Amino acid sequence: MAPGQKQPSTILIVDDDPSALLVSTKPLRDAGYTVLQAPGSAEALKLYAQHPCPTHVVIADVFLPPPGPQLPADRHPDPRE
């Protein structure tokens, strides 16, 4: 990244439907966002904790299979702290 260039915002998308992940991810990446994908809550929490940059937005399917959408917003604001 060039000096003075702003880092792109990171969006985490959580959906158990692969086609929904594809459809929602492409336009966001085309717009310059960094997009992380997870097929479920457990994977989303793992990605959130391991990704080196902050996650700015989480978009989640509210009808995820159990254990349900227990996403980072339900936890400490930043599990890396």
C-alpha cells in the first residue's frame, strides 16, 4: 500500500448458502472492500479473531443452523484484545 493510501474496510459475510456468499461478495470486492467469508458462526468467529486487520462490518444470515448467529457483536468488541 502506498504511503497516505487508506486501507480498505473489511467486511465479514456469514451465510451457510454458498451462492449467497458468492452473490454478496463479488460486488463488495469490486467496490474495493476486503471481504471475508464464513459458512457458519464458528468459522466467522475464527476468521474474526485471526484476521490481522479490524473487521468493520458483519453481514450475517439470521437463519443460520445451530448454534445460530453468535457473532462477534455478541462478544467482546475485539477478541484479539
